[in-house]
Amino acid sequence: MIRRWVHAPAGSHWGEFGPDDQRGRMNLVTPEKVLQGVAEVKLGRSFCLSLPLDVPGGQAMNPRRIAPQRYAVTRDGKSAGQQGFCWSYASEDPDLTDVVNDDLVLMSLQYSTQWDSLAHVGSRFDADGDGVAEAVFYNGFRAGEEIRPASVDEQAREPHARYPQPVAGALGIERLAEHGVQGRGVLVDLAHHLGRKRQAVGYDTLMRILEADGVEVETGDMLCVHTGFADTLLAMNRRPDLETLHATGCGLDGWDDRLLNWIVDVRLACLIADNPAVELVVPKLQRPQPLRQPRLPLHEHCLFKNGIHLGELWYLTELAAWLREQGRSRFLLTAPPLRLPGAVGSPVTPIATV
Ligand code: UVW
């Protein structure tokens, strides 16, 4: 048996659902929470919470991520549709009338509306107490043993076999898919109160807004944070203007300990936003402490320490406006990722039903 960890990081809840758990706080979405979500369905109206998956439009926002490249499956340089017949059958049986198109897509799984799995962000940490910090993920799963990223060199050598092995040997997004991801969603509308100016939102501001709007968050809820970022991005119509985007939209303050404690104490099942990282990513020089530290402290806190999945670049604008009009904040949220073994993230088409 691999003993993955003897020390858990400060502020973490490793082992909360057992030492081998790979689903984290999504375990808090119990059958009872599903029923609470269903109880929010009064009209049967649905909202699509995904951006079109070819938004943002190019790699500018995140150079590591490629936009969907779509291909038709062809024969002799033509797709079945272009040939006007179904080549899989027609050559054998000219009497068959079927015309069939297939296609394929190459894209970064976290290019647009997405889930981050617990294999997405870990930390250099000495989990087994041997004095050596290793790349470790939630519940002590290791990079070298369970997580097998293809190196940049391997990818460059074999661009068409980018990920010959599943990247996440543990904690992959299929763990979330197997759960189903359906339960009660709760929306907090930061954009309504703060406008679209870039700013970090800490505990005090979040509490003030929750109170002003009468939003209650309970154990096992899936919290959606509306900042307006995705709406601004969508309006750019796949030509992202980085200068405008860098000045747009708030993000949670990953350096605010009271906020981090609240996320854990209120026992959110997961945390979702319509911006690219949920948190506001702050340049190194502006960070509070000069010590070794993460670039993404909220990612570290949620994904690495506490098993809280993050949803990013969701489209929440229409739902936020409708909920405000109705004086509501809760809904049934259905958001399973792809059941793709070993994937670090996944595109998702979340649906809110009210
Ligand atoms: C990083 O870019 C590290 O992550 P995310 O897309 O989760 O913000």
C-alpha cells in the first residue's frame, strides 16, 4: 500500500471523506441536496450557463490553451456531406440512401466554460515527511506516481499524440462525472453591486452583498459568482481585447484568510465563476508576503487543500438578471463534466432550471 501522506498541509481537510477519496467536497451533494435543488424548480424554465466553446477566441487570454480546431472526417479530401453520399455504405451498396457526417475536435479541455479537476493544481509539499517537497495534489496523490503529465518536449515531438497517457492517473474529472453533479445552485451577483471594474473581493464585501440580497448559502450548495466578465468577453465576439479584459470584473481575494475560512466553514460543494480563475490573479510584486507562495492561492486552498472543484468562465448573466427580477437566488444546477478518464479539466454545458 502506498502511504501517500503523514502530514496534511495547514488549513487543509485531507481525509475528510477518507484517505483515498478523489471527489472532495462534491461528496456533500447528497440525495437530499439533489431534492433541495429540485424543489427550486417552479416553472421548468432553463438557462444555458455555457459560453459558446469557441469563446474567448484564440490563445491570447491563456497561451497554454488552444481554441477548438474542428475537422470533418474526410475521404479523398472531401467529407461525406460534400461527396453527397455516405461513403461508409454507398460503395458497397448503392441502394442505401443514408448520408452521414462525422467530425473531430482538438481543443484544450479548459479553453472556455470548464471544470477544474482536483488534478489541475497541487503544490510542492513534503507530504510523506521525508524532508523533500514533491508535487502533491489533494489527499496526497503524487505527481510522479499517479499524475503523468506529458512534458512540453514530448508534446512538441508528437503534436498529434499530445497526451499518450491520461494526464491524471488520479483525481481526474471522471470522478466528478461519476457523481452526476446535480444539486442546488446559489448565485451571488457581485456585478450588480460592484460594476465591472477589476477588483479583489474579500470576506467583508462578499458578506455585505450576500446580506443585501438575502442570499443564504448552506452546506453542499454549489456557489456561482457573477462578475460580468464572461458577458464582456462574449460581447467582444471572439476578438478579445486584452487591455479591456485586464481591467474588467472582480475576482475573489485568494489572500483573504477570512474568505478562505468561510468557503471551508460554510461547506460549499464547489465554487464557480464567470471569470477565468474565480480568484483575482495578482502580479507577484503586489502580493502581500515576500515568502515562497502560490500564484493562485484560492486554487491552492480549494483544489489542493480542501477538494473543492472550481468552475470557470461560466455564462451567468441571463440567470443573474432573471433571479434578481424574481427576488430569488437558488436553482437546480445540472453540470456533469465529460466522463473522460484522466482528464485534468472538462468543458461543460451547465443548465440552471428554475
Ligand atoms: C490556470 O491557468 C493555472 O488555471 P485556471 O484556468 O484554473 O485559472
